[in-house]
Amino acid sequence: MYKEPKSDITGPFRGSHAVGEEVLSRSQLRAPLYVRLFQDVYVPSGYPITHELRCRGAAWLAPPSATLTGSSAAAVYGFEFAGVHDPVEFVVDEKVKFTAQRGMDIRRSTLGPVGGEPWGEVRLASPLRMTLDLLCNTKLRRSLPRTVGMLDVLLRAGFVDKDELAAWLETRHDRGIVRARKCVELVDPRAESIPESEVRVWLMLGGLRPELQINVHDENGEFLGRLDLGFPDYKLAIEYDGKWHDNPEQARLDKIRRERMEEHGWRFVVVTSEWLRDDPRGLVETVRAAICRQVAIP
């Protein structure tokens, strides 16, 4: 005989537990009323699937000593670094046996003073530990410029202190620690978005040194506008046009501002999200060529 499923199930749950406690039958669990997040972990359908929700689901499968970290911990702290279906990141002590399921990323490490606090069935990494794993994790194939962009965000928000982070990294010998230290060298919290940081770091890796947050004035001192990135000696501006620039009013204001600067000798390299994603090295060479076409202004 068909039975109505319990209506008081909230959040992710273990399917085997629900069946074993006769809260649900196996047929009910397979019905469209529930969505599987991981093997044996479900959530009632209708829940908005977010990365944080998937973290809560993955926590049901992890050992209690596992620590949610990296971009997954960042999602809990309110930083949107991870996509919905990006792997849920845990760090576990090297001696702990834990086999990751599909959709998880396990980093084995000597945890040391991991800090953090209990979070559901696992622990949530402290800000310093979270940042360490964010910077060191090479398995997820985040580019160095994008990782620096994430660190820019954390520093700008006051989430971690640069000097404290750098000092702690000097004491660590984790896999990827050299990359982490390089990120700290390249960081600049004045950047106002991750893509802007990515453009800056790609240019720096190419041997170019753009200035940030440039206030542009004409010969009479009249303010013409502010630039995120540029090379004032060459009157060359580098601007990233994100999705918000598709707004007609924003596009109109950008056009007016750029035309005013162009009237005073400035040139623009406008970077789109597609260009940054698909050909960052070509972007660097375009900027280099633009600089070479004009001698420095006395």
C-alpha cells in the first residue's frame, strides 16, 4: 500500500537512514520528490541547489575529523568562489581513511593547528587554514591569476591578514606551498573584482606592471574618470567589461567616459570575459604590442 512520505524532512539526509528508520520507503526515495546530491545523500526536491547545500550533503559522508576547506569553506563564509557543482573540498589528516565520492575533492595533509569549529557532521576550517588550502590546491586546476583574485577578495574584506598569512605559509611544507607563497607576492586588495585581478596578474606574469585605480585628469586638472588598470606613461588603459557592462545605461556611460579620455590621448584595450577565459596570453601580447607602438610620455 502506498504511504505518503513524511513532510518534516528538511535539508540533506542519508537515504539509508531514512529507509532504515521507516521514514521513507525505497520507492519513495527514488520518486521525483527527492534529489540525490551524492550516493545515499538526498534533499527534498524544490530546494535551491547551491554549493553550500552540497557541502552540507557531503558532510554526511565524511568522517567527523574531516574539515571543510578551500572554496567550499569560503561558500559557507559568504564568498562565492565555487560553482554549484564544483567539487566539495575537504582536508583530512594523512592517517585518516576516507575515500572521496564523485563530486568531492580530498586534500591529505598534516593538519597542525587547524583551528576552525564544528559544522554539522564535520568541521569548518579557520580562515587561515581555508586560505592555505585555497592557495595550495592544484588538483582543481584553478589558474594562478584566478587564485590570486580570490585572495585579493579575502584581503579586501579583511577576512585574513596578509602578514599573518605570509608568516604562516613560511612554516608550512604542504604540496603547492610554493604556489601559495607566489600568490601572496602577487596580491593587491585594491582590485575590485576577481576578473580584474586575473587581468592584472596575467600581465604581471608576462613581465608588465600595470598601475591600479588610476585617476585621470586633463591638462587643466579636470577629472576625466578612474581606470581599474593602466599604464599612465603610455596613456594606455586596460578595462575588463563584465556582464554588468551589457546594461544599456552602463554601456552608454562607459562610452562617454572613454571618449573623453580618448580626446586627451588615451587608448583602451577592453577585455571581455571570453577573451580572458580563452586566450589570456594573447591578451598579454596585445597589451605589449600596444605599449610598443607608443614611446613613453615625458
